[in-house]
Amino acid sequence: MEILLTIALFIAFFLLLKQEKALGKYAQSTILFTRAVDQYQEAIEGYKEVVAEYQEAIEHLKQEIAEHELLLKEHSIDKPSAEPTQTLIPPPPPQFSSHRQPQSKTPQTQLSPIPPKDMPLPDLKTVKRQPSKQKAVSKNSPLYKEFLYLLNGNEEAANRLITRQQQLNPDRLDNWILEKVIGDLKRDRRA
């Protein structure tokens, strides 16, 4: 009987500990929730202050506009219209041909008409780009020799990597291209 009583007390004690832990977690979550609500209310107050400041600024601007309109009326100045009076259309790009046409010495001030909306545009997917001829990198350059050394003397791979970088960066100088391919190769080997 004493054993059963001891077991019952032990179970009751264990359940009380478990309930106390749960109450502690509940108290912590309540504290966190209360803090979050307080921060939310502070943020709302801040937003209300900002909105009030904007409303004051809008009222101030309305007063300034009214004062300016009054000045314009006093000095008999018409209010500028919001719509432009004339829409200018730029002239079309010049058409180049193989033979030269004499140019007139008087400047052209006439605007061209708007092209029709149903005029088809060229299909850019079918237009072939002409590959630009890539200039060869000097094989006597110390950077080229270093690059070739990194590729174990494989000139075909070196030329292919250099050509690709030249295609991606046609406006760059040879030294930049070589530094780029050497840096890329070293980076890829570290990875």
C-alpha cells in the first residue's frame, strides 16, 4: 500500500512539474505577445504622426498654390495649361544609299507623318547577327604565356576561351581579356 501511495505521489509530482513547465512557457509567450502588441501600437502612433505631418504639408502647399494663383490674377498672367499645344514627331532616321545625293542648303523644318500602326516590325528572331572578326591576342605576351602554362600548353583551348571572352566583351582590350580568362580559370580550379 505504501508503494502505491509513493507511486501516486511521484506521478502527481511529475504532473505538477510538467504543468509548471507548461505554465512557464505560456507566461513567456504571453510576455512576448504583450511586447509585440506594445510595439505594434507604438508603430501605429508613429504612422499617425507621419500622416498628420503629411496632411499639414498638403494644407501648406494648398495655401501656397492659392497665394500664387492670387498673385497671377493680380498681375493678369494666365495660368499655364497642363496640356501641350503641339506634339512634335521626330523625323525618321536618314536612309543611306550607295550613290550620293546632293543635299539642300536650306534646313528642313517640316515634321514627318506618323508611320501607320499596322506596319509590321521585323522579326528579330530570324535576323542573323554578323559575327565580328576577333583580333588575335599577341602570343608573345607574358599574360598569354601564363594562360597557356595554366592550360598545360593546350593552344586550342586557350584560343577558344579567349575568343569567347572577346565575343562577350568586344570593347575590352587584350590585356583585360587575358586577365579575365586567367582569373576565371584560377577561380574554377579553386571551386
